[in-house]
Amino acid sequence: MSDPVATSPSDPTPYLHRGRTWHELPVGLSFRTGSRTVTESDFVQFVTWAGFTEPLFMDASDVLASNGRRLVPAALTYSVAEGLVIQTLAFAGTGIAFLGMTLTARLPVYVGDTLYAVVTITESRATKNPDRGMVASTVSVRNQHCEEVLEYAPTRLVRSTTLDDDGTAAP
């Protein structure tokens, strides 16, 4: 990998980091994201925005009475994890499309839990188009106790080369 890559001939300031091409994401590669604590504000904004209006999420009295903590929708857990993956910049400027995924919720997540993800590449191959490849991975989402709370397996289209800001292939 030839980091850092210049942004363009007119601006030689290098990127601090660039995304990886599908060639640079071999099967077996694993990396960890940063972590993030799910706050009450995250919870309220997400369930309101996404329309999760069922009592399980909107009526705190029942949930709080049973364990003292608010249950987080698995969709929010996934969203936080995918945001953490994006923040690694692994696909910055090289990601083309999110093709699909499978997802399994394993343990409950509550407001106040801290999440991080471990990404493991499970498939990386060329497509019919030489400009791109397909990369599949398993993302293990874990809480502050290192327990796997959710697992998803996304498939993405990823560039074969990086691009400069002007859209031309970088060296």
C-alpha cells in the first residue's frame, strides 16, 4: 500500500489515509474499529427518526422496571457498528456499493453499553469489470465486556485502484 496518496497534481498535500482496494483486502485480514458508547440521546433520536414506536422502545416504564436499562434496537446497534467501520477509512474513496448482508442479533444492547467491531475479510475477488472487485466480510459487534452482541456479513463492491479528487486513477 502506498499511503499517503497525493490528492491531485494541483494540490500535492497527501491524504492522511486512503481506502484500500479489493486487492489490499485479502481473505483472513482482520481489523478492529474504535469504540462508541450508546447514549440516551442516540437512542431517542434513532427511535424517533426511524419510527420505532412500539412500546418496547417508547414505554420506558416496563423496560426500566425489569432491568433498569433501556433496550436498544438491533437496527441502532448495526448502524453504530457500520459507522465505526466507515470511520476506519478502510473504504474511503474505494468503496463503490453495499450489495447486501445477513445479520444476527446475539445479545441485547442497552443504553450505556460501549460497542466496537472486529471485521474479518472472508472473500475478496475480481468481478467481470476489471475496475472493481467484490469483498465479503464478517463484522462481529462486541460490547464493553468483549461479548458478541450482533454479527453481520456485508458484501461490497470495491475499486481496483484508488482515485484522486479529480476522478483519475492514482498511482
